[in-house]
Amino acid sequence: MAIRIFHRDHPSLRLPLISKDARFVIWPGVGAWDANLNYVRLEVGEANVPHIHVQSEDTIFILEGEGTIHDYTNDIALPFHARCVVHVPVGIKHAVKADRGSKIVSVGGPAPADVPLLKKAGALPADAEPPRK
């Protein structure tokens, strides 16, 4: 496989459980099993569906806005703003909320890609597996 260029405005997948405008740019659907990059816009008042990455760490760089990351596993809510990086360890039930009066624009995602979640959401076939190295 060679180097490729992708653009946030031409994603190959949109996933509503993340937001009305969650664009999967780098993910297993384009052959990237170890890396994942999503471009996500949350409108004021919008939130992710609470979810868990059972095999992945989630890292989110906040480009614009401010909101709250909710850690339901540990009953913690942490405010963040543009230029912050949010890190969610493996197995933590969480959700990002645009609950501080502004929209949120972010890039990032789980690494390695969250294959179980993508299968559950119907974005990957049930038998999808990373290629053997």
C-alpha cells in the first residue's frame, strides 16, 4: 500500500452515534486498521451516544468550542476547550457533550480502530478482520 491523501469533506463513512456530522476519514474501511482519524462537529446541545471502546484508547483534539467529557465509569465530568486534548483509556464508558454554549469541532478517534464498535454499528461486516502482517 502506498501513501494516500484524504480530505475531511470526502469521508467514506459518517457515523450518527458520534454526531450528526461525524466523518470517518482514516479507518478500516480505507485499509487503516491501526490508525483512526475522525472529523467531528457537535452542534450546541448535541452529545455522543455514551459508548465504550473495548480494545482502543480514544484521543480527541479539540479544534473549536468548549464542552464536557463525561466518564460514566468513574462518575467524572471534565470541561474542555479549544486546544485541549481529551484522552479516554480502554474500557471507559464516555460521551462528549457540547453543553457549554458553543459547537465543538474535533479530530481524533480510537486507536487502534474500534473494530467491534464499527461491526456493531454496521459499518464493517461481521467477518471483517485486519490483514495478517
